[in-house]
Amino acid sequence: MVGVAIVTMGFSWFQLTMLSMFSERIAESVKVQYFKACMEKDADFYDQNNPAEMGAKIAKEVTGIQRGLGEKFGTIIMGVVSFCSSFVFAFYQGWTLTLYILLGFPVILAIVIYLGVSVKGGIMELTKSYTQSAGYAEQALQAVKIVHTYGNELLELKNFSKYLIRSKKAQQSFILKLGVTMGLLFGVIFAYYALAFYVGGYLRWNEVTEGGTVYSGGKVISVIFLVLIGSF
């Protein structure tokens, strides 16, 4: 096990280092091309886009590209390989137990999809609410002389607070959905464990033979964790 851990650590370091170098080189090239493209634009382009924001915009977008081609790309490769290899080895170890365990797979998949949709929707709602409040505050600060002249400080504060209350409600709703979904997910996973150990125990107790070998405790545990890792 120590040897496996050392080899895994070596491969992980190599993967992360190579992907980081690759993404940094791509990012450097994209920055140069991006800057050249901006320099070739006419005056009308800079009337519609603030030149002072171009540097930050380029850096932000290139950073997104760099992350997507670096660590994230490695994560995708690992996920796809783990998914395929886990189920292949699980069916090889014991197809009967694997099929029983896969009964809960659609439920976990549905919950994870709902979780992803809820998180995405909640983050978008929060961002929208905070953007509205920030935009209103910026508008009031830019016209602070007019606000003070007409004595509208309390009105501006009230309107700003209104958007913050929306943000608070959106966050509460988002956290409630997230908490309930995560609780349901872990409940299903523990039920998943119970089903897997029950069927595995039954196969071991009755010494069911498959592929010329009897179901052993190690075989049952291997299949359970292979399917779980593949599912995740």
C-alpha cells in the first residue's frame, strides 16, 4: 500500500506539473494574440469598450482559459478514466453483485443532477441580487451631491437595503435547498452501502461461485468500492 501511495503521488505530481506548464504556455500565447487583436481595432471599438478595463478583462478571461486547460482538464481525464475502469473491474470481479449495487445508481445520478442545477441557479440568483445592490450603491455615490442636495439619503439607503434583503432571501433559499439535497444524497449513499453489504454478505454466506471463484470478503469490498468510485 505504501508503494502504491508513492507511485500515485509521483504520477499526480507529474500530471499536475505538465498540465500547469502546458496551460501557462497557452495562456501566454493567448494574451499576446488577444493584445494584438485589440491593437488592430479602430476607434469605434474603444468608444464602446473602456480601454482602462481591457487589461483586467484580458487577465480574467485568460485565467479562465488557463484553469480550464490545466488542473480542470486533468480532473476531467481522471473522472472519465475512473468511471470507465471502475465499472470494467467491478463487472470482472463480480457481475452479480455489481448489478445489484447499480440499482441505486439512477437515484444518486438524479440527486446529483438536481444538486448541480440548484447550485447553479442559486449562485446566479445571488450574483444578480448583489449586482443590483452594488449598482444602486454606485449610482448613488456617483450622484452623491444631488442626493445630499435633495436630502434623499434615507431614500437611497432604503432602496439599497431592499436589494440586500432580496440577496438575503435568495441566499437562505439557496442554502436550504443545498442542505436538504446534500442530506438526501448522503441518506441514499448510506442506503446504498446497506444494500451492497446485505447482498455481498448473502453471496459470501452461501458461498456463491462466479467465474470459477467463490465470493470472498475481499471480493465483495472490492466490488462495492469500485462501483461507488465509478458512480462518484
